[in-house]
Amino acid sequence: MVKAKESRLRTKGRIVGGLEPLISISNMSSHELAQSYDDSYRQSNYFKYRLWLYRPFVRALVRRVGLKPGDSLLDAGCGQGFFTSLFADYGISAIGIDVSAAGVAAAREAYLSPRVTFEVGDVLELEWRNEFDCVFSRSCS
Ligand SMILES: C[S@@+](CC[C@H](N)C(=O)[O-])C[C@H]1O[C@@H](n2cnc3c(N)ncnc32)[C@H](O)[C@@H]1O
């Protein structure tokens, strides 16, 4: 069963892409959630993402939000870091956070740009406040 809760993620006053972010909170603990993804993420590019498909998507977001090189971005629930790294390609300093240690390990191995970092953590328990120019979250569940 999934309980949905709406919440605006404020990022220096901007809301990403003009959309209302929705945070879905499952009743799994973050430990259980991490375990459920860890096995999958041992397979490289588990979701079989293709650059030709998603680079234009990220480019459109960057333009829509008005992000510039040097801006900072948090990717909440970054998985294996595919989208985090696409933002870094635009000169954005991106940090990806995920509860899955295997996801973060895969991201660190796959994406070596100095503009991108990955940390294991629960995005619902972060202590940052207004630290980022933008918060991006895709299917964080
Ligand atoms: C469907 S995957 C999507 C991953 C990535 N955003 C993407 O689009 O490829 C969902 C991810 O959200 C992560 N996640 C879910 N709840 C989280 C939380 N509270 N804190 C950090 N990561 C979380 C999971 O571990 C998983 O990697």
C-alpha cells in the first residue's frame, strides 16, 4: 500500500519545471527499500536508459528552469545516477542521493565527472535547506 503526500520542494524559491513535485512515501523502511533496489542495481544500467532518448528531456528541463553552468542541483533518489550525470553535462554541479548503496556504487563507477557526486542517504531525512538551485526527482519510490 502506498500513501501519497503532497509537498512543495522549495529550491531557492523555484519549483522545478513549474510542476508540483509529489513525494510518495511507501510504508517500507528505507532499509527495505534499499534492499529491494540493491539487487537490481548490480546490473549496469538496470533501467536500460538511452542517451538519445533522455538527453533532449534533460536539455528541455535545463532550459525551462533556466539552469546555468555553475548552478547546483540535487537529484533526489538518483538510482544509478543516469540523470544526475546528464545535468552535470550542462556544467551543473549535481549531487545524487539514494538509499541504495549498490545504486550509488554503480553511479560512482559509471560517472566520473568532477561536477557530479553521489551519496547514500534518505532524501526524507536530509538536513539541507535552500542549498540548491534546483531539486530534480524522477520516480523516487
Ligand atoms: C524507480 S528508481 C528511479 C531512479 C532514478 N531517479 C531514475 O530515474 O533512474 C527509484 C529510486 O528512488 C530511490 N528512493 C526511494 N525513496 C528514497 C528515499 N527516501 N531516499 C533516497 N532514495 C530513495 C530508490 O532507492 C530508487 O533508486
